[in-house]
Amino acid sequence: MATAAHKLLPSAGQGAVCALQDAVILANCLYDLESLDRDAIHTACLDFKEQRYHHVAEMYGKSKINATILYGQVLSCWEGGGISGRLHGSGL
């Protein structure tokens, strides 16, 4: 899933890393299925999400910071008077 599911900087290679991690963890979750009924598959998907979500969220945050540093892209919280509006209004 990786790059299709996680918008990370391509130059960091994190999409490929996520793809491998996603594949292994999803395979393990599916391997542990006791049956093929809907509830068991749903539980396996929830287990996959529980194992991956926080790690990917952290990587995504770091990717956004690197995009700002390397490419000058602006985080959405800086637009529309967010942080920049508060900094500008404070005289900084």
C-alpha cells in the first residue's frame, strides 16, 4: 500500500520502507486469521491499523517538516493566519 496510502516525500525512500512494513504486518495479521468470516477479517484489519497507524502518522509529520525545509513547502497550519498570523501580529 505504502506510497498509494501514505503521502511521503519520494526522495526520502520512506514509501518503499512503508510498503515493505505494510506487507509484512498485513501478511502476519491475515496469517493469524482463525476463520474467513467477516468479523475475523475486520478484526485483522483493525489489528493492522493499530500496529501501523501511529508509526505512519509520525513518519508523515516528519515528511511534512522535511518538505518545508528542503523544498520550501508550507504546512497548512501556517496558511490563513494560523501560526504566521500569530507571529506577524506579535511583532516577531
